[in-house]
Amino acid sequence: MNRSKEFERQRIERLSIEERIRLALSLKERFAGILQSTRADDHDGTPARPT
């Protein structure tokens, strides 16, 4: 595991339960927005934005 991933893992381990829940919900919202934008297709089936 590279150093930055290890540092991030340790940082998350130090968070309280409430902070972990807040982080998880913000990530969920961010990824839901990304998924929604990638699913948006034009009427002819071509992606709305290039991948």
C-alpha cells in the first residue's frame, strides 16, 4: 500500500463515528451525482458527455 493511501486510512480510523457517517454520506452524494451524469444519454443513445 502506498504512503498516501496508508495516511488516508489512518486519518479515517481517527474519525469519530459521527464524522465517519458524515464522510460516508458526502461520498454517497458525490458518487450519486457522478453516476447520474454518466447515465444521462441523448435521445439517440450517445452519451451526454464524452467519457
